[in-house]
Amino acid sequence: MIKKLPFRFLVNRHWVKFCRGFSLLSLLTVLFINAAHAQHVLTGVVHDERGEPLPGASVKIKDTTKGIVTDVDGKFLLEIDNPDQLLQISFIGYHTLEVVAGSERNRAFKLAVDEEQMKLEEVAVVGFGTQRKVSVTGAISTVSTRQLEQSAAPSLSNALGGRLPGIITRQSSGEPGYDQAQVFIRGMGTWVNRAPLVLIDGVERDLNQLNAQEIESFSILKDASATAVYGVRGANGVILINTRKGVQGRPKVTFRSETAQLTALRLPNYINATEYAGLMNEGLGNVGQTPRWTNEEIQKFADGSDPYFYPNVDWTEEIMRKTTYQTINNLNVTGGNDIIRYYTNVGYTEQNGIWKNDASNLYNTNANMKRYNFRSNVDINVTNNLIVELGVGGIIQQGNYPGHAAQTLFNALRQTPPLTFPKQNPDGSPGGILAFLGSNPWAMVTQSGYAVQNRNTVQGTFSGKWDLSEVVTKGLSLNARFAYDHYYHGTNNRNKSFEVKQFLGINPETGEERYQVHREATPLGYDVSNNANRAIYYELIANYDRTFGKHSLTGMALYNQRDYINITASSSILNLPYRRQGVSGRLTYGYDDKYLAEFNVGYNGSENFPKGQRFGFFPSVSAGWVASNEKFWNLNVINHLKLRGSYGQAGNDQIGDPNRRYLYLTTVNARDAQSYHFGDGFIHWAGIDELQMGNPNVTWEVATKSNLGVDLELFNSQITLQVDAFRENREGILIQRQQIPFVTGFYPWVVPYGNLGKAKNRGIDGMLEARHTTQKGLFYSFRGNFTYAKNEIIENDEPPFRWQYQSAKGHPIDQPFGLIAEGIFQNQDEIDRNPTQTFASIVRPGDIRYRDVNGDGVIDDFDRVPIGLPRTPQIMYGFGGTIAYKNFDLTLFFQGAARTSIFLDGNTMYPFLDGIGSHNMLREYYDNRWTPETPGARYPAVTDGVNQNNFRTNTTYMFDGSYLRLKNAEFAYTFHEQLVGRLGMNALRLFINGINLYTWDKVKVIDPESNNGTGQYPLQRTLNFGVQVNFK
């Protein structure tokens, strides 16, 4: 009898107990399976023509029901009565092999590809199920888990850019725990909520907390045919991820460990104190004022002879490390028999930041993220027709950060010049002056306390599959799923204020150091914030799948519901449950695998909207023609050609502002509204004001999508091409009214919302893949993909403009507006001959000259026009390949983006923004500023402070944000069993790879994926060393 085990998962302290209990359960399961085997067994491995193992292949004794399925390494162990028995070995897409069993142990069996059967049986993941790939008429893209694993990214979203057609991503930060990329499917069709729906094992969850090692399949659904069944959540596309399942066979253990050195990409490069002092004098001289520094004083900055009164501080060097590290480790266990199969993953990820510590502190002020992942999936054949699946997942993530946020620290870095004050005073205290109170970057990193963040997630999924073919009718089945997720996020802030005192020199009489204290220090404080929420999901599906001669028919009917509640919300409105529910259906028909048709429908709704407006009907229809299956087809070069098209609708119920709900209700504030006094005694009467003006007609937005695609395979499927052209019209975008003037008495936050926005999105995406193996065993492959998506605002309720070119209508979402720079004024005569520039009272040589767009002889805000392109690229592409020979393999992957602009203005670039001697100065500006000796310079001359003429968004500060990046390179060597078998291994793989290795771009100042400026944590270059061991 098996002793009852402690199978529980309590978020922190019971982690070890849980792992110990599960490990013991797995061990007992192993013993039980092994005990069932007799002593006379046949062992072997099944592989394809390229020598790749085939997991899940069927190995059975002919004319019996006795058989087994190969494990993840293609290996099997089967009891036989005698060596003369015939074996039947089969696998989907391969010719069945019949062979005499024999007595040889560890025998290899090679299966040949059956091209026709491969295409017929290959399965694609679709909404709420799977379909034979040959019958799919929607736009779906996939990526292999091998490609995702090579990215060595703690956040999975950073592995997607350029990997799939239809995906556009941008990673703007490399901070541990906050390095997730923005992900868009076919660009943006709306400006409210643009994120796609992410489903992991059919349940809405966060993909960035998932390890690549846990993933079985990764697909994106792009057109209405694929997403209509998701109704009000399908408009922005859907990402479907299925985690790995157990494989029948002996337990197989795989361990993968990788450790990386991280280097920050393009830290801000500021000028030194000597250059800065000279620049201050130059700025004052340009406006006719006396220089601030003498030549003797500037020399002191240069030689460091008086570091406390003439400091020269490289703040970037003082607060940031050149390198740091990360590690990613995963242990996978899988196995089972014909009744129960299991898969377990335990993972540990740690990433360290670039901030330096102060050794005298008793706490850590560097950024650090540690994440523990656990996942277990168990499949049980209760009967021949009923399968029960249990999935348990847990994530424990702890982050450590400085007392100030990264953006605050980078702002301090660009606002604090190198000569303002020393890093530390002679007594070791932080340097500082009153004008820069508390802005010492080193002290802000190391002397301001720290914060600890805890994020814990528990995920549970219970599902069942009941085949009713023998009970009701052939082809009918029922699927049910129940999921419960609990999320917790807590932060402990231990902030403090450091002492700010200014060194005044040495008292000549006493020899004592003299200081002026500007701010007293405070001890470590303690502030706690907690947030917890839970989600419950229900799903019931009826499936039908039958073939009648040449006719194939499938159907799906579904009911689902998701309840979500923020347990700790302080607002009485935000604390109310969120709910979505609905029904969906799909009907597909195929004739002779040549003519295909599909109809999908979603009818579901959200509690965000009023009665009568909550539910929406979202239909789609698609069709396909497999021309290569026609009798007249005789082009041997093209062995597969499918044309397909779709048209339909999907919805989006996301409001955009998480603090806004029930926009159909008018709410009032009777507690802390404006108060009034009346009478001689000034009696106090509390007033009432409106918090929100309701609109009883608000509802979801609708995306009407059309898609035309072609799938092409050449030279016996050695070359595969997929191309799709798409178009989308988005209507009913929920936005706040723009044409209600303030004179009506509405505060900006009271103005009602309405479904007034309209936009369109169009483009093309495609994928090309080629692979070949030579007779001498050299394997090489190439894969490339391309996405182009351009959107346009049709209606945004903006008020009419005096000049139509200032309207956002007709331009892309997030279109930048600014002035067009036509050069720099070289002299006063040129200033006098050009239109009057009104932004500054005095325009001088060295100032920017702007275009008079409307020709009125005046340069003002009416000359602002669309300039450049949105920050999110309209084009993303990726290409690369693999070469493998014997035990060596080399993989390269390039990622690129185009049609995007970067603006380096504001705090990043404007000199002396808050007056002379304020703000750091990038070397980019310093080396390319205008002086009388450099008339062709890019940037305007410096002055004594704010220059209203030059400090405006304009094309001077605009850069082409296109780039091509060597995103990933990997070189590996694999030791096979004949070399490492005696060590208990099936295979040992050693690899080295790199991420973000080199970038070709036109920006140079910051990374081209970053936001506009130097105010965020930089991206990282990764040099990664790893090992993967497959144990016997």
C-alpha cells in the first residue's frame, strides 16, 4: 500500500515539502511500472530518416493488442514471447514498418516519411481544439519550442520578435522582473487596449512567467476565422500555448542548466566636467553674458587637484556595473504507461541587475529577480473512452530593487552634471548641494533603502475527455475544463532619506571639516502593499468528427465562463467581480481534402456594459481549395498548394483604463466634494459633484476582418511558403468624448465615454522555410518571416482644426506631431529673411529654422504637422538557419524592424533645460552642436537655459528607428549514448549561445528598441553557457 503523501502547495515555506512529496510519488510510480515488466524484453529506438528520434511512435506485436509507445527519446521496452514475432512500428506521417523482433538489444528501427499521410494526419492547434492541418482555412502561425529555448529569455515575450509571421514586438526595458516585451498580433487595430488574448492550456494566464521548457506547442491565431469563437476577446488576436504532457514509457529525466553573463547595451554616454564647464561658458557667451568658469578653474576639473570643489564625476560609472549574470535551470520528468502518464517540470531562474552596492550596507540595493516554477500534468485513462487530466502550476517570484524606481534613477543620472558636487564628501557622506537636493545618483541607488516584491501564483486545471462514439454516435465526444488561479503581489518598501550636506572646506584655525546640512537623514521606513486576486474558469465542449467516404464533417459547440475578482481592491467598484460568459460554435466541411469550408461563431458578453448591450454576435466564414489534390495537377515541383480566404468579426470589451468600470452608470461624490458656507454664521454645507457621466449605450468594439492566404510546398516539402494578406476595419472603439467643451461644466474625468472611434489596419505577413539533408549527413535549414501592418485612424471624435493637416485622422495610431526643421540659422540676415518664429522672444544664430507650413509668414503651433512614424514598428522580420553535421550544430537568427521613428528630445537631449548648469549633456549633442566654426552641425547652439525655440518636438531630434540585430547565435555539441551511456545518460549536449549580439541601426545613442530617450533601464547582451542532460 502506498503511503499518503503531502501533496499540497503552500506558496512559500511548503515548496520544498511539495517537491519532496511529488518526487516520492513519481518514484513509487516508476517502481510500479517497472515491476509490471517481465524479464524477457526487447529494447530499441525508433528514429526517422535523419536519425531524429520519434517520441510517441507505436510499437506492437502483430495480430495482438500488445504494444507500447516510444518515450521522448524514441526508445521503447516491450515484453515478447519469442524473437520470431513480427513487430508493427508506426508513427503519424510515416510508413508502417513490419520487422522480425529478433533478440538484439538496443536495436534501431528507421521509419520512412509518408508524405501524403504526413499532410493528412498533421494536427494544428485552433480555438478550443485541434484540426487536421490540411483542413485549416484560417491564418495560424506556429513556432517550435527549440527556437524558444535558444533565446534564454527569462520573459517569454522577448523570444517572439521575428520568430513568427504576424507578431510585432518591442522590448523597451531590460530590468529584472520588468523586461517584458509589448506583443501585438498584426500590429494595432485600436488605440484603447491592443494586447492579444493569451491562453495557456485553454486558460487566460501570463505567458511571461512560463519557461520555454514547459511548452509543447505555441500558436497565434490571426484572422476572424481563427478568433471569432473568442467573441469579445478575439479582436486583437489570440496566443495559444499548450504545456507538455506525459509520454508513455519508462521515466525520462532531462536536466538543462545555463548561466549567462549580461552586459548593458548602450548606456548613456555623458561628457566630463571639463567639457561641461567649457559648455557653460559657451552657452553664456552665446547670449552675451560673462563666462562662469575661468581657465584655471576648468584646469582643476581636468587634473583632479581639488575633487571636492571641482569634481569630475562619471555618474554612470559610479552607479552601474559593466556586467552581471543570470541563470536558468530546468528539471523535466516524464513517463507513464497505458493508464497513467505524467510530466513534471521544476525550474529556477535568477537574474541580477546592474546597480552597484555599498559594502557598508546590511542590505542589497541591486536589482535581482528570482523565480521558482513548478508544473505537473497527469493524464489518466479512467476507461477506454474517458481521459481525466490534472494540471498544477506554481510560480514564486521575488524581486529586490533599490529604494527608487529605475526610471527615477535614470532621470537623476541625466539631470545631474558631473561638476555639480562630488559623489562623497571627505567624511564619506553623500555629496550634495541645496539646488540639487537629494539628487545624488550614487546615494539614490545605495543610500535610499530597498524594496522587496513578492509575486506568487497558483494554477490548477482539471479537465476530462469523454469519447461517446460507443455510447451515442460515432465521432461524438465531450470535453470539460475547470480552472482555478490565485495571484498575489506584495511589496515591502524599506525606504529612507540620506543626509544631504555640502562640504565648505577646512577650518584654517581648527583643521576641522566644515559642512552645511541641507537635509537630515531618516532611518529605514516600512511600508507594505498587498494585492491578491483569483480567477475561476468553466468550459464545456461538445465535439463531432466524422468522415463519410470523401466527405469530412466536424462540429464544436461550447459554453464557457470566467469570473475574476480583485480580493484586496480598496474601491467598492473595483472590488466587484468581473465576469465574461458565452457560447461558441464551429462547423467545418471538407470534400476529398480538396474543397474546404468553415463557419465559426461566438456569442458572448461582459458585465462591463448595460443590459441589452452586453452580448455580441461574432460570425466568420472561411473556405479553402487544395489545388494540388486535383486530378489535373501534374506539377511535380509543387507538391502542395492551398488557397484560402476568410471574412468575419471579433470583438474587444477592454476599456483601457483599469480603474474605469460600468461606464453606463452616472456616479456622484457626496463625501469629499466641494463644500460651501452660507449665512452670517458661515454654516458649512457639503456639496455633491459628479464623478462619472454615464452613457447607457456603451458596448464592445467590433473588428471586421478579411484574409487571403496561400500555402505552398515545393520539392517534396523541402521548401514551405505561407503568405497572407489581411485587412481589418475597427468600429465602435470606446473613447472619452473629445467634442464636449469644458464650458459645459464637465471636469475632464467626468466627460462620458462613447463607441465613436474607427480605425483600419491592413498588411501582409509570410513565412519561408527550407530544409535538406545531404547523402553525407549534412543537414541545413533556413527560416524567414516578414510582417507588415499599417493602421489608420478614421474617426476619433476630435474637435475640428483650423488647419486640416493637424488632424490625427488619416494617420497611424500614435502618430507623432511636431515642427519640420529646415536647418539652423547661420546669421542675423538669414533670420530677418525668414518667417517670424514666435516661440522665443529672441531668435539667434544657432537656433533651429522651421518650415512655415501654412504660409502665413509666422512660425507657431499651427505649423505642427505629422512627422516621422509611430514608435511601434510597422515592419518586423526575422531570418536564420541551422547547419548540423554529425554531433555539431550551429544556429544563427537575425531580427529586424523598420518603419518606426525615435525622438531624442526633452530631458534626454535639451541642454541646460532648467537653467545654466542644469542637466547632464550627452556626447552625441556635444560633438554635433552648432558653433560658428561648425555651421553644418545637426543640433542647435547651447544658450544659458531654456530655449523655447529649440526645445520643441521637431525633426532635428528624430531618428530612423529601423534596425537589424543578430538576435541569437548558438553553437552546440551533442554526445550520444555510445559515449555517455556508462554515465547513465542517453545524451549530453553542451552549448554556447548569445542574445542581442550585434545591432546595425542609425540611432547609436540608445538601443533602437528602447523608448524615446535615456530614462529607462537598458536592454542586455547575453553570453550564455549551458548543458542539457538526458538521463536513461
